[in-house]
Amino acid sequence: MLDQKLKKRTLHRAKIIRGQLDGLIKAIEKEAYCPDLLGQSRSIQRSLKSLDAYMLENHLRTHVRRQMQQKGGEEKAIKELIKVYTLSNR
């Protein structure tokens, strides 16, 4: 289940990223100046981190909260959070 406010913000961020990526593709096709391309790429990467934060917040507010309330769900929640943390540090 998604928090509807977070869903709206997450979709908005994903659409912005899609537009940024389309812009980068066009700039590459036009052979734009490399530092400009790198700047656009870094901007997309920062936007992706922001998107990740929205998705993590949703997971914590919905799924983890529910798991912590269920008997035996604590261990599943902990394992998922460790997995997310491990992925974020690669």
C-alpha cells in the first residue's frame, strides 16, 4: 500500500527524471560539450537519490510500520532495511 501523498511526489519526481534523461540523450546526440553533459548526468543522479528517499520513506511509513505491528514481522523488517542499506552503499 502506498501513502498517496508520497505516491504523488514519487511519480512527479520520476517524470522529472524522465525529462532530464530525455534532455541528456538529445544533448549527447547533438554532441554537446562534455562538461555540460556531465553536469546533466550529475543532476539526474541527484534526482534519483531524491526519488530513492521518497520510496524509502514510503516503505518505512507503510510496510515497515505494518510489519513491526505483526508478530514475527520485526525480523523481516530488519532484514529488508539491512538489504536497502547494503544496496545504498554499493
